[in-house]
Amino acid sequence: VKGTSLLFFGFIGFDEVCCMAARAENASVVMPRAIAGTLIGAALLSASAQLSLSYLVDFGNGTNLDDDGEGGTNFEDAFDEKGWVAAKYIASIGEVALLPLVVLVSFMPQPELLAAMSEDRLIPSLFHKMDDKGIFREGMYVAGAVLILITFAVPFEILWDVISLGVILSFASQSGGC
């Protein structure tokens, strides 16, 4: 289950594209291209990274086992194992620099989702009030404050699993509804 949840987290861009469809001009032309591009891009990038990491690491020596006896590694450890210290630090800095971007992209469609839920009367009407620029500002502030509080209170590993599980459930519910 953990491997599946990690795999689905890699495709989270797909649901971001779908959530923003309401704002797209000429959606019937743009959305299929955006969805196809997102899925193909995520698949190619993920496969390339996984192949390069599996080529880089020597799994035969048994040093890539964690405390539970399960295999696994990351680019930093792989580079360190090869003695490529500069590459290790570049990968570490890249992860730290990109993490806020992932959080921003994950938060971007949240006001749209909450507005749709509010219009269906599942949550308070505060979330579907637009300002003069067409932004769901109040809902965005409330959602942002709640998400900040959650990130301070819940460990990252649990957040990762919950997000991945949410993505899996949303795909499963959409597939069942088609």
C-alpha cells in the first residue's frame, strides 16, 4: 500500500489540472492537451528518475536496507555511496527548494474546490464568495490558515501518507463514477 500511495502522489498534477478546468478558456481544446501533457510528463520524469537511481545504486551489497529490513534509497544516499559529494548537496538543495513549490501547486486549486463544495452547501457560504478580481479570497485565507496549523501539528510522514491516500481515493471514486 505504501508503494502505491507514493506512486499516486507522483501523479498529483493530474488532479491539479482538472481542478483548474473551470478557469480555462476553450476548455474542450485546452484540457485534453493539459491532462495528456501532465500524465505523459509525470510518467516520463518519474520513470527516468527511477531508472537512473536503480542504475546508480548497487542493491546486491545489502547496505540499502532500512531499520525494518526493507530496501530503499534516495538520490542523496546514492550519490554519497558513490563519493559524489557535490551531487549529493545539489540534490539536497534541489529537494528543499522544490518542496515549497509542490506545496504551492497543491494549494492552488483548493479555493476552487472549496467554492464548489460551498455552492453545493456542504461547507459554509464563506468559501464561494468572490472578490472583484474573481478570487475566492476569504475561503483561500481560511483554508491556508487551517493547512498551516495542520502542518505544524502533524508529522510530515503522516501528511505524505494522507495526501497520497486522498489522491488514490479521488481517482478511485472518479473511476467508479465514469
